[in-house]
Amino acid sequence: MVNIVRREPDEAAAATLAASGLSPLLAQLLAARGVKTPVQLEASLAGLIPPDRLTNNTRMAALLADAIVAKRSLLVVGDYDADGATATAVMVRGLRMLGAVVDFLVPNRFEYGYGLTPEIVELAAQSKPDFIITVDNGIASVDGVARANALGMSVLVTDHHLPGDHVPAAACIVNPNQHGCDFPSKHLAGVGVAFYVMLALRAEMRARGLFEGKAEPNLTSLLDLVALGTVADLVKLDDNNRILVEQGLRRIRAGQCSPGILWLMRLAGREPATSCAQDLGFSVGPRLNAAGRLDDMTLGISCLLAEDEPSAHAMAQQLHALNHERRSIEADMQESALAELDGLDAEGRYSLSLYQPDWHQGVIGILASRIKERYHRPVIAFAQAGDGVLKGSGRSIPGLHLRDALDLLSKREPDLILKFGGHAMAAGLSIREEDMERFRLGFESVVTGLLTPADLESIIEVDGALTLDDMHWDVAVALQRQVWGQGFPPPMFCDDFEVVAQRIVGGKHLKLTLSTRGRAVDAIFFRQEEFLPQYVTAVYELQTNAFNGARNVQLLIKHWQPVAAQSN
């Protein structure tokens, strides 16, 4: 069941925002997302939380400055998703700009798994670095850090994930979510943490007089990478993160970004000059992620680090091809998952744990997300990892903290989950293949105790109906240029329509002409192959659509129901 609920803006805040010069519509939308004053909308870098507010950041900067002066060798160990790739690129590029001797290593997820494992440390040791710097991982790498220490390598951890009961014995840890850190924004992505470390390092080197007689490196050149990783990792876009994303988008729109990002956007059919946050999340991010899902994220990081357009173009083309392959694999897996669920009472369950032997380990996270969207249940999808072990990737719904649920299950049945980690909405784990059914039952028991039937009802929050005057090109452009994303969702509207015309395009999408209050408007409904009835209540986003020189607005349909149904 889907409930449509209208967001209620703070009217006093909306009035304050409108008085500052914002349109009444935009003022209402922003007020409904917690913006109270125009100051929150200022995207100046001066508005960022100072780097020294991040616990241990000043100390890490001093250690890195010492290493740079002494010409110590540094090795960045990243992660195989878009946040990890961009964080690695920020750390490597930033350190090189500041004079460091640095290289990077990223684990192949199929051989080494996630994080700074002892096996990765052994591999890193072959290049004999003095320091290992983790990005987007490390807070849970107790054994890996211990192995590095034993081999004489110091470890500097930069991460944003939640710590476990024990933290590694690293030389320094920078993580806004570590115990005792009072950094006001707990939502920095791994790439955001890496950028903050670079800001602190530059300040430390400035204080030591290391830039005398030469220009300081311009770290704003890293912000396109920061914006991409922040949006792609689906961290909450609080005030601080919105500044980082907006500043990165400005560089992309001005063409002042890495050749790799430019080519990934072009191959995705997106125009850098008019790019928005959704382009990063839905077009660039998936192409970058494809390397880590199907092959090795080294390709993605190398693309982001490329200095010239020809090499960036060649690597971006490889990523584009990998993403096409990933989509094909995902479609096959989703079809088989839905066939399996057809034989089950999915609606009667509180959770869905799925496994088929031929599923691809690199795509199970996307599969879990797709099934979760369809059934509005916590979903964990498993694939074979070899040696009788299954790796699972889970996605959750509001009301269930997935990592905490797995932690509770591991306490109930200590020998069931081999290892796990993650966030409230996403987590990963490993179990023995022989324990699959036992896990399914145990997880269902835990989730049933944590959720209510009301939690299983999908809620779509909307911003009311658009007026006819607001269904305009300039309004759509203004909305698209705002930074929207996780925790700061893009505007969705709801209205009653008559379906005037409809046809299938591209074999699986519904192209429509809708009419409301005497006006016709174009609409598109992706992955909808069945025609709609004549009268519908539709939830939609307002988009621009430029085709063959013509500029029009169109509605992107997200959900529909019969017009007789009542919205809340």
C-alpha cells in the first residue's frame, strides 16, 4: 500500500525565505526541508565547518607534513565504490599537489573483500610504504592495522563509517563518527573527510612556512570529485555537504573539473554546463561504480586522476561499457528474483532474504535496492563468494537500522554471521552457504520484532500540486539547479490528470500527454509498459526537455493511482 502525504513547510521560515528574494514556490520547498534562514543557502566555502573542528585532523596534518618534509613514501588504500574512488583520487591528487610521494591501492572486492584486511596489508607491503592512509574505510580494520604495525608501516585512518566495539591501533584516526568527535556534521562522505584532511594539511604546511616563495596549491580544484562522491554515496545533504556539492557543481558547469568526470558526463548524455546533482548520482556515479562491481576500481580511480582528455576519454569509454554490462546482468538478476518472489508470500513477510547461485556478487547491492523499492521491505541479496561462503548486501527502509538489526541477530546467534558492517540503510555481511535458510528465519524474526505493520506501508512525500504558472521552463531550470539529494529530496508534486494520449517508447517506457485544469503537458513514465486509465492521480517531478531545438517542460511520473483514491 502506498500513502501519499504532503510535506508541511514552516510558514514563518517560508515567509523569511521569500522576503530574501526567493520565489514563493522555492521558499515553500526549502522551508519544507528544514531551511529556516537565507544564510543556510549561502554556498560560500567560508561557510564550511572549520577543518580543526574535526577530531585529530590537526594531528594527522602534522604527521603528514612531517612525512612530506622527510620524503616518506605514502600509500592510499581506498574502497571499490564511487565514494572510495573519489576519496582516493582526492587524497592522491591533493597529496601530490602538496609535494608528497604517494601512490594508491584499491582492493579487488572479489579477491580481498572490503577494507584494510591483513591480506591487503601484505599486498601493500610489497611496495614498502612508510605510511598507509585509508580512505572511506579503516575504522573496523583492527586486524589489518595490527598487521601493518607488525610489518613496520604506520597507518593513518580516514573514514566516515560507524565504529564497532573496538577501534584499530592506528597512528591517527580522523572520522566524524568516531567516539568523542564533536564535529557538527556527522554526514561527511569518505571523500568529504579526505578533503577536510587536505585542508588541514595545507594549513599546517602554511603555518610551517613551507609555501614561502611559491604559490599555495588550490584545493578547490578537488571539489568536483568531492561533489561526485558525496552525492553518489547517498549521505545526507546537510548544510555543510550542500556547500561542498554546490561548489563542485559550479566547477563542473564552468568546465574546470577533471577530464574523467567531463567524459563520464558526456558519455552519459549529460551536458556539463547545465549539470545538476542528479546527474552525478544517476549518470556519473553508476558508470564509476561499474568498475568496482564487475572488474577493478583501479580503472575508475585512474580515470579520475587522468590529466589529459585522450586518456580520460579512453578510460571513461571502458567504464561506460562496463556499466552497460552491469545493467544487463542486473536486469537478468531482477527477473529471476521477481520470479522467485512470485511463488512466495512477500507481502506477508517483514523482510526478504534472497539467494541464487548464479547471481553476480558485484551487483547484489543494486538488486537489493530494486527489490526494496518494489516491496518496501528490508532486503538482503546474497551471492557466492567461494569456499562455501555467501556475501550479502542489504538495503533497508525507514524505521529499521540495518546494521543494528544484524548486530542484534549476531548476538542472538553468535556463530551465524561471519562478519558484517554498514549503516542504517545499507549493510554488507558474510554467512556460510549452508546457513542461508537459518539466516532467513533469524533475520525475519529480528525484523518482525523491530518493525510494525505501519512501517511496511510505503509513504511518498509530496509538495502539493503545481500551479499552471509554475509548469514553466524557467521554474524547472531553477529547481534543477538547486542541490537536492539524500535527506534533502528533490521536489515531487501531486495532481489529478486526464490521460489524453499515451504510447510505449524505447520498448519499456510510457510517453504521455496529460491534461489538468484545461492545460496539456508532456510526461514520461520510465519502466512502465502498461497503459494508464483515463483519469489518474499522479506523483511527478518537473523537468526540462530540450529536443530538436525545442524547449519544453515535462513531468517525470514517479507513481500513479486511480483518481478516485484519496491522498492524505
